[in-house]
Amino acid sequence: MEKIAPSTYYQDIRNTFNNLRVCVIIPTYNNARTIQSVICDVLQYTHNVIVVNDGSTDNTEQILREFDNITIVSYTPNAGKGMALRTGFKKALELQYDYAVTIDSDGQHFAKDLPVFIHKLQEEGPALIMGARNMDTADNVPGKSSFGNKFSNFWYKVETGIALPDTQTGYRLYPLQALKKMKFFTRKYEFEIEVIVRLAWAGVKVVSVPITVYYPPKDERISHFRPFKDFTRISIVNTVLVTICFCYIWPRNFFRRFTKQNWRQELKNLLLKPGEPDIVKACSTAFGGFMGIVPIWGFQLLVGIALAHLFRLNKALFVLAVHISIPPLIPVIVFLSYKLGKPFMGGRAVDISFNKELTLTKIWLNIEQYIYGSMVLAIIIGILFGLITFLFLKVRKLKKRTYS
């Protein structure tokens, strides 16, 4: 195979950056020690570089002035990484770029991986491309980074249904046109969670590519991440996103499936997923019936879906079963709960009739009996739902074999 001269290789990459309208955004805050080398490395691959100086108080501004072939956006005071990225995206759109690769300015990322993103973009077309760091093999990886990444990966899958190996990487390729109409509400590190979740919700393809990463020794490391404050912010954002997901995104996606002509088949596939074991389906309805009765009114669906996702149950069957607690059935559920809770109360037990005595005041005064009984009823309903589902599926399969 004929070897390509280094100068030709780099020129080909630059041409590809230009043809695909791709730029590189480098947000920076007080990284004067590393910013120059990061920019020089990136310039080998493209001159489409936008540096966002997020209120640096060191000599970053002087270093940036040494470069006359890059775009610089500076402002004060420091507004946070999320705001720096948002500013960079806005500038990139003004310059009519279609894609932007973001790379950190602290020297952890390597410019040599830029062609990896470009090749993946050529393969996949418009997509959010996430750089997956070699966290298991890299040296000096902080324990909090490894834990935080696993924590973030879990919630990203809950919020989008997409499994990614690294959701906290700052090395990414964004499709700018998809960001154009979005209004974001975060400004700091949590923005990097908000933006990838909302892109997935918008239907943008999300893929990952392996990248290398360098973590300097602890005494040389510069980090602006404030563990307590920023982790709290990220947790709050995840809570909001999960709530939006449960209350809007999942129902939206669910009903969208039935706008198609083959909606009956879609419903059948959703509920009776071919290839899914019968025991999983039975456990899904059993868990749905259980959660529909447990005395956490208002949170049954929210808590239940999160647990159904964690236990890899059929979420459609769970949602169907959990609605046993619809308003017409609530008085029956409350009445049966009091009856089943009576044996646990001894001499303090009350006997409520299914009539005008079944009032909110009466229920509140005897809440302990209701809680005991509702837990017993939840277990009974869960077992019944599971058994009925399992028997139904077995009989259905038996009939299919008989007619075939």
C-alpha cells in the first residue's frame, strides 16, 4: 500500500472539514498552561477553530492574540462551561457551519482523534457523535470521574432509552442545525447532559466513537468542577429531565406509534414483544398491579417506571397494569385495603362499610390500617396479575401450535 505523505494527509483532513462545514469549538477558562498547545494541535487538522474565552483571569487572552487564523469570542465574567458552549454554537451558526466538534482546553483530549469524528460523520450522516474515553485503561483516572460517568450513563438510558459508554465526555460532534431552534435552560456543566438528552428526544441519531484521554497526575491537574455544587446541579437537571420524560416524552412516543397505518401490529409488538420471555411479561404486569395499589399516590407511575427500567421489565405492560388505580376503582381499592388491614390492628381496628363512611376524613384517621391492608392487597393483585398473564400467554401459544 502506498504511504500518504503527512502533508497530504493533513490537507485531505482540512479539505474534509471544509467540505462538510465542520468547525472545532474550544471553550476555555484559566487554562493558560495548556491552551496554546491544544490550539496548535487542532490547527494541524483544520483552521475552522472557534475559541470561547469564558472570562479567564490569567493570561489566556494574551496567548489567544498570538493566533491570527482562529475565531475568538471573549467575555467577562466567567459564565460556566455550558454558556461557553452555547456561545460557541451560536458563533458557529453565524459562520454557517453545519457541525461542531467540542474539545476541552485542559489537554485531556487529543487532536489526533479529530479524523475519527469526521470518518464517523461520513458513515452515519447527521448525528450526535460522542467520544468514548478509555476510562478502564487510562492512567490517573479520578475515582469520582469513573463513578460520575456510570451514574450519568444510567440516567441517560432512563431518559432516552439509549445506552452510551460515556455521557460525560467533552469531546463530541454536534449537528448544529438540530440545535438551532432549541432554547436551553442550563449554563454550567449540567448543560452537557441537557443538550444530549434533548437531541435524542428530537430524534437525532446518537452514536459513539472510541477516543484516547490523558489524565495528568493529581498534583498537575487543573479542574474547575466543584464536586458538591456541580454534582447537585447535574442531579437536579436529571430529576427534571426524568420527570419530563415520564410525563411527556414517553407518552408522546407511545402515541406516535399509533399514527401509522399498521397501528394494530405496533400495539401488539409493544405489549407482546416477540422474543421476550413470558416470565418477563408476567412479572411486568405483576409489578404494575403491585405498584398500582401501594400507598404512594401521585408517585406510583414515576417510581414504578424507573424500577421497571432498572429491572428490565416490559414497560408497556407495566403502564397498562398500573392503571388499576383509575378513579372508578379507587373506592373499591380503599375499601378492600381497610378490610385486609383489619387483622393487623387488633383492638384498634375499624370496620368501614362501602357507603358514606368511606370519606377522606375517615381514611386519614385510620391511615395505619389502610397502609397495612393496601400492602397486602398490592401483593395479592400483583400475584393475580402475574399468574393471569402467564397462563394467558401459555394458552395463546398452545392455540397457535394447535392451529399450525
